[in-house]
Amino acid sequence: MFSIEARAKINLTLDVLGKRPDGYHEVEMIMQSIALADVLHFSLHDEIVLISEVEGVDDCKDNLIYKTAMKLKSLYSVDKGAQITLEKNIPVAAGLAGGSADAAATLQGLNKLWNLNLAMDTLCEIGAELGSDIPFCLRGGTMLAQGRGEVLSSLPLMPECYVILAKPNVGVSTAWVYGNYDGTKVNDHPQTKMLIEQLSKKNFEGVASLLCNVLESVTIKKCNEITELKEKMLEFGAKASLMSGSGPTVFGLVNDKEKAEYIARELEKISSARIIVTRTV
């Protein structure tokens, strides 16, 4: 048996450029890996078996881990199975790419377990067919994502900092958020090139000043707590605060661990949201 971490992500920027002929949205976003991670344990088995304490995951044929395993098994005519045990730490339906991270770890884990020796580019191609965020979750770091999110360009690494996550007690469907997005009602869009310049200069405060996510315009209507959490994070000392992905998780950035832990404690006093302190990686 061996284990692989499946790291979550946040979006430093997220812009929707329009609707594509294939029904997806054309996006441009800067994505950043964080230390918060699920852990997947792999061992050989006669069949594909998924074990988890998360309700509804065990033996769920619709689960992305299971679908990923079956796709890889079919593509390469693998005559073995695998037992995959999931330790879930990333909140579900949170805008943190937890499902995509698990699928990415599944591709990496089974590539090793089944001795497939597939290159990273091949894993990313397979992953892109299963979910737009999976290629990023395979590569990690700081990246510009374009197309429907699967076209990746490496960027200068984000200056290491601490991240306070606040996940309200509500789940949000990514499909619902994109389906209700109306670009004509959005005034502020990310200044992506400027943020990349700040990354090049390793300017933490410059990066923090340019965070922007157009999908806030949709998700806030369903979860008013997002606005309050953003305001409180700033009030308690975060350099910047933003909703990640399609939400509803809000994150704040600071470059001091003690400050991050202080903000987390203050948020726990006023909110029922799940609060997590982590860092960029």
C-alpha cells in the first residue's frame, strides 16, 4: 500500500470570457495549490473498490474517483483492480476542486500501482476528459488556466503565504453557478496580466491587491454569508479576501501564521462556517 496527497486549490483570479460551441464556458483564471489535501491510499485488488467514511462515496459508481479508475482500466486493458481508500479533508462542493484533486491523485496512484508508466502529459489528457480542473490538480503550483480550464501555462510561483478558508454550511453546484452567470451584470474583471507581473516581482501585497472572481456575482445571491466573511476577514487583518472558484468557500491571505490563526479564531466566534488555516504550495 502507498498513499498520495490530493491538494486543494484556490483561484487568485477567475474570469468568464463567453460561452463555447461545446456548451462549456471559456475561462481565464490564475490557480494556486494549497497544502490542504485529501489522502488516497492504494493497494492491489481483484476489482475497483472505493472505501471512504464520506456519506454516499462507498461503491458509488458516479463518484469521480471510481469513474477515473474505470476509465484508466478500460483505456489500457488493465487486468487488475485496486482498493482506493479516501481520507476526506477538503470540504465538498466548496469551490476548492476537491473532487478534481481526488481524480488527479487516482490517475497518479493507479499509474504507479498498475505500472503503466504514463507521462504527465498523457495523464493530463485523460484527466481533461473527466473534469476541467483535473490537469491543474495533476501539475499544481501557480498556473494560468484557459480554455475551459484545461489549457495550462506555468507562472512564477506565488510568494508563500498563509490561507484562511471559510466554507459556509451550504453546497453550491458549479454547473448551477456557470448556468446563472450573466456577464452583462459584472463591472469588475480580473487584471490578469497585472497580477502575473506582481507574481514575477514576488510582490505578495501586489498579488493580494488584484484578486478578482466574476462568479461571486452569482454565488453571493445564494449565500449572503460570502460577503460577510470577506468583510470580516479584512476587518480582522487579512491582506485580501475572495471567493474561490464557484464558491461558496471564501479565503483570506496573510503572510504571517500567527495572524492567520488569529483570524481563524475570530471567524469561529461569529460564524458557523468551517474554518481552516493552510498555506500556499
